[in-house]
Amino acid sequence: VGSVTGQTPVVSREIPAQSFVPGGANSTLDLSSYFALPGVSGQLVQFDTVVGKFNVELRSDVAPKHVANFLAYVQDGRYAGSFFHRAAPLDGTSAASIVQGGGYRLINGQLSEVPKYEAVPLEYNLPNARGTLAAARTSDVNSATSEWYFNAKDNSSILNQSNGGGYTVFGRVIGTGMVV
């Protein structure tokens, strides 16, 4: 899966000359297509938690349906007010192997489930290595909806194809995000 340790953007193409008139109309310059993060080619999303922010690269090259599904929830605001609702050890130790979210939200003091879209079929292509983002599902391999989890440990030998078909990895934490 690889890792990206630095989050310092580099110039990916030259920024064209700009002209501005003092006191003139306000102007906006979108610089997003002029910078890149080395080692990152997928779309980035930012998780904003009570303990800090971190970035995740989405891997539409290996799990296009899961990335599209996740982004639909994000764009429709369905994750607003959501929280991590589960931390579970999978390897018999007491330390959490996964940290799960996307299932519940708290809005105006009311707890509710995240409204679900149709389930997404399994796209098992990458191991559940430490720092990856994967789709949570039931025992039905094609049942992933809104819930996802971060692999806090290397779970590649536990959540692989021999475990009910595997679990779809569709992103990875970049930079120092695992500290958060």
C-alpha cells in the first residue's frame, strides 16, 4: 500500500502570470491544479475530528464503486455529525485493530443512523494494512453501505479473502494522520 510521510505540496505545473488592479474587483485563483503531493495520485478527503484533522487518499483505481459510494455520502452531507462508534480488537489483544464510523450521527442532540444508500459489491484488491480505510459490511460480501473503518493495525492476514471473501480497502491515511 505504501505510505506518504510528508504533506508538503510541490508545484506540479507552472502558475500563469496574473494581473490584478489595486482597488479592483475581488479575484479568486484556484491553485488546486498547480500543486501535488508526492506519492499521491488519488482524490483527497479530510476527516475533521475532535482530536484533529487528517487526510485520506481515496483509491478509485482499485475500488471505484466504494469510492463513489463514500463520496456520495460525503457530498450529500450524510456523514455530518457522525462519529467513530466502534473500536475493536481483531487479533485477541486488548488494543483496537480497527476504528469504525459512518453508521451513526448526532444532530441537534438526536442520535440516528446514517441514512443508507444501496449496498456496494465487494471490490477486494488491497490488503487491510495499517492506515488503510475499508468498507464495513455484514457476512454478505456485497452488503457495504455507509460504514467504514480504519485499520489501526496490520489486519491483512485477518481481513483477507480467506475471511468471507475479504473486505474492500478504498483509501489510505497520508502524512501524519495516523497520529490523530
